[in-house]
Amino acid sequence: MKIASAISRYLLAALFLFSGSNIFLNFLHAPMPPGALGQLSTALMQSHYIYAVGLFQVVPAILFLINRYVPLGLTLLAPVIVNICLVHIFMAPSGLPVAAIVVILWIFTAFPVRSAFYPLLQQKVQN
């Protein structure tokens, strides 16, 4: 399990470092998707909100690569992955297999550090 976790961490790092870097450097030059997804993409780019999304992809990827603060990286990356899944569920179902793979990689990366998340699941906190 340790090897699978390391492999999934590095794959997530590579995937999100590549896609997050593309937001800042625009080296892929992909055409604008049609329909609602294209409108969403346009709104994200025109408002510069996309740079915040890129930041939340690049920072966890770097944390994964240096194997430091992995639970923090997983926490920062989780909302990005949720949005990826929702976009593919509602606007571009053809990308669902890739979104599912990203979720599986996230789970494999999170499993060995699951104890870091136990305090978040407490019903009551002692003061």
C-alpha cells in the first residue's frame, strides 16, 4: 500500500502541476469547449478567478512532490477535485472516467495519512 500511495501521490502531483502550470503559462492552447462549459471557462478567465484555481492546483502538487504537508495538499486539492467532478457530471460527461481516476488517486494518496483528518470528524470539540 505504501508504494501505491507514493505512485498515486506522484501521479496527482504531475497531473495538477501540469494542468495548473498551463493556467499560468498557457502552453496547451486548447480550443474553447462548446456550450455551458465554454461560458464557464470564459467567465473564469475574464474574471481572473482561474488563477486562484491554478494556485490551488500547483501548490498541492509541489507539496506532493517534496512529500511535505501532504494532508494540507490533499485538503487544498479536494475542492478542486469536487469541482472537476461536478463539471464533468453536469456539463461534460465524456470526461467522467478521467475525473474518477483523479478521485481514486486522491483516495490512495489520502489513505496512509487518514489519521490527520480524524480531528475534522469529531462531533464535539472540547474547549
